[in-house]
Amino acid sequence: MTTSDRTFRYNTTGHWFKGNTHIHSVASDGGMSIPDIAELYATAQFDFIFCTDHWVSSDVNTTCKNASLLLLDGIELDGHDNTGGYFHVVCLGKTHGIIEEDGLESAMQKAREQGAVLVLAHPHWCGNSLEDANRWDFDGIEVYNHVCHWLNGKGDGAVYWDAMLEKNPDTLGFSVDDAHLKPEHPGWNGGWIVVNAAELSTEAILAAIKHGNFYSSCGPELKSMTYDKTSLHIECTPVRFIRLVGPAHNGWRVGSFDGQLLTHASVEIPADWDHVYIELEDKEGKRAWSNTLFVTNHQTEN
């Protein structure tokens, strides 16, 4: 890919809105009602959450009309495909007519036809192979799943994401809670996305997510990213390292172990890298990730 083949993904002139894309309620195996979940997340300065119960197409306009934040519809699918691979797939957006009897492949097709964003959930926890990750043309992947990290240390999807980017450089990366909010399953507010959009509405948030105009985080904040056709300019909360992550072994980093923290950096982007994203790491080791910095002309035209 050359400079003429790519368009900078990010427009950060709107407002930043914090949200979570993987949450379960009492409608499936969660421990709290949607209104109570909304109130809880609002106390942590979240602006929106998706309701993604197992095999339940949510209908937030019916179940919770006066929520403390913006609620968005979703569903989580699970099951085996025709190769025997086991998958969990979070579908972001309004769906209908999807039932468990459909089976995984048919349900994914229905969700895709209805315009949902299909996200491969916690592939390490599911035991997916890199081939599995690339089999179904997912729109995105969970680069970090907070609950799976707590359960057995298998919440990191970065290796899968990199494999998917080799096939499709527009694959999106999500950091999520996968919250169940039960006494025996208490984790939440450990992974989220921050969307840049003109307004806090269902249409604006979904459009920004589909375009990838968001970053994922477990702590650090990206304040702005601008590109002047040669160099990327980053502003962020204090971090120990800022990394430019390219294909295979390619990368760049700035920072040190001496306690000095960074709040900005500028770096020239190699024109021949097929994909590249930013990773931040703060002094506690918590990370944040941009999506790939450029969209292909094909995606822009669509």
C-alpha cells in the first residue's frame, strides 16, 4: 500500500463518548437488569452500552425507556461452525428473527444482512486458531476481554487481530468488559471503547463504530490524532510508551523505563506498511489501542 491508496481513518473534531460493547443482563446469564446496569455504568462516566445477551436480540426501546445513558441493541451468538471450530460472536446493532435453533452460521448471516457489526469475541478463551479468526470475515475482534482476563488469563486477542489485519487491514479492535455482574462473576469497567462522534445518538455511535472512528482502552486516553500526509501527531494522557505497530516485525516506539511520562509524540508513517495502529501503555501497564490508522479506498467507497 502506498500513501495514495489510503485515507486517514480518524476525525476527532466531534465529542468523545465512552462505551462498552459486550454486556449481559438477566435476559441471559447476567445478574442485573438492563436499567440497573445502565445506572451502574453511568456512575463510571460511561455514555453508552450495548446489550448483548446470549441468543437474545435486545429491544432497548421497549425494555428500558428512561435509562441513565444511551442503550444500544445487540446479541451474542455462540456455537460450532462446519469445521468444528467453536466461536462466540457479538453482533452490534438492531437484529430480529434470530434464534438459537438457527445455528451459528445461519445466525451470523442473518445478523450481517441486517447491518450488524460482527465482532469475534474472546478468541483465546474459545481456543480459536488463527485460521478460525479469518474464516468468517468478521468486522472486528476483541483485542481485550476483561472477564476472560480475570477468568483464566485468556483475554488478549492481539495476536489474532494481527493475523486478521494481514487479510483485511480494516479489521476493527475492541476492548470490552463482557460483564455478567453477579457476586461470583463481578468484573466490569476494565475494558471499553471511546467513540468520536458529532452527537450521542444511536445512529451517530453506530456510524462511528462502523467507520472505526474510536479507540479501545483499559486506562490510557487518546486526546487527539492528526495526520499531515507524512507524520502522525498524537496527544494522550501520561503514558510510559507510545508504540506504532506495523505488519510482522515492523514497529516504532518512544518512551523509557526511567519514570518519564509522555503526553504527545509525532512519527512519520512508512508508506509501504499495509496496516498500522497505535498502542499506548501507562505506568501501570494498562494499554490502549487505536484502530488501524488508514482505511482502504474500497472501504471508503462503500
